[in-house]
Amino acid sequence: MSTLIHPTAIVSPGARIADDVQIGPYSIIGENVVIGAGTIVGPHCVIDGHTTVGANNNFYRFCSIGGMPQDKKYAGEATRLEIGDGNMVREYVTINTGTAQDVGITRLGDDNWIMAYAHIAHDCQIGHHTVIANGVQLAGHIHIGDWAILGGLTAIHQFVRVGAHTMIGGTSSIRQDIPPYLIGAGDPFRPVGINSEGLSRRGYTPESIAALKEAYKLLYRRNLNIEQACEQMRALQQERPLANDAIQLMVDFLSSSTRGIARS
């Protein structure tokens, strides 16, 4: 056994572990697990199921990764969990594999910060650079866009989509889709504007941020339905060509929403 694997750890013979992976005391690695270079698995973690983990991840103590989905329809299918590179996963985080009723794969992208006691259920699709704070609970089939920030103890209903660059305050209850760029909080979630500070930090120009504020007003201040708001946003793209791509992200999100959007 590698000197980087603690003698009390149990690593199944079929597991494929890069040479420099560190595995702490009493951790268990299942038969169908692949772990990439530079990853650290702390003490008392379990990584099992058909799970692929990329490079340079850090699973802090007591994580449960790749467990079977908490879905009564699950019948032992070989569904999967795929985790990218550079993620920090803190204490007692649980991430389940997918189900045959969806794409069969739960995904966590790159450079995410997953804090203690968070739960990511079956078939969730998490993008890159997200922050999922302590105690956040994600039901099945949820999609979270890049750079989203979910405040502590927030609960999100199954099948909801949260757009990129959103910032959701703690203890929020999310039952409908949250369009990109929004900031807000509450039970039910109440949008209050555009996440201007976050966008500025990520290189969005003042012109683009101003255009997105106008798009927000079309959606939330003009008594328009989604189709009408999207039509007005397309006109706004013609007026603000430098913000075309930023506005298009919102239009695409709204056009594909099936649960409706949070408006309270």
C-alpha cells in the first residue's frame, strides 16, 4: 500500500487511484471509484458507487460521496457521479449518484466550494466556481449555473434551475427557477436586483451591468410575461450590442424554463 494511504483505510482492489492521492485514517474507497492526481481524502470519508473524481480535490473529514440515490424508484442501476477538478468538499457533505429516470449522472464541475453538511441529491448538475454554503439542501434533478452562490441552510425544490452568477441569501426557500445574475433571499425567494458586485469582480463591464439592470426591470418591473420580457430583451440587445452575450444568457434561460421563475 502507498505510504500516502493510511494503514487503517480500506481501498477496494478495483479502485483506480493516482499515485499521489492521499487517503486518511479509516476512509473507505469502493470498487468502482476512480480518483485523479493530487486529490486528498481526509479521515473517515466514504467514496463509493460508480464515481469518478478528477485532480486536486480535497474531501475533508466525514464526507459521504457516491452513495446510492435517495429515490424509491432506484433499483440498483449502475448510475454515476462525476466530479471535476479543484473542488473543496467540507465536513459531512453528501453527494449521491444519478438515477435511470434522468441522465443517470450527478455532476459537480470544477473549483467549487461545498461547505459542511450540504447535500447534493441524485441527478443534480452543478457548474463551476460555485459556493454552496453550510447546510444547503439540493433535491434531485437541480441545475446550478457557474459562479452561483447559495447561502447557508437554503433549500431548493427538485427540478429547479438556478442561473449563473446568482447570489441567494441564507435560509432561502427556492421553488421556481432563479434567472441568471439575480440577487435575493427569503421564503419564498424574493429577487431584489442584479448581482452587480459579483459581476464586476468577474470582469463584466459597467455597460454590460447597466444593460442587465435594464433586463431585470423588463422582467420584474414592467408587468410583462416571460415571452414579452424576452422580446423586449432582444430589442435591448440591438440597443446595447456590447452586452449582447450577457443578455442572451438570460433570454436563453427564460425561454427554456419549465417551472416558471421566482417572482415574489
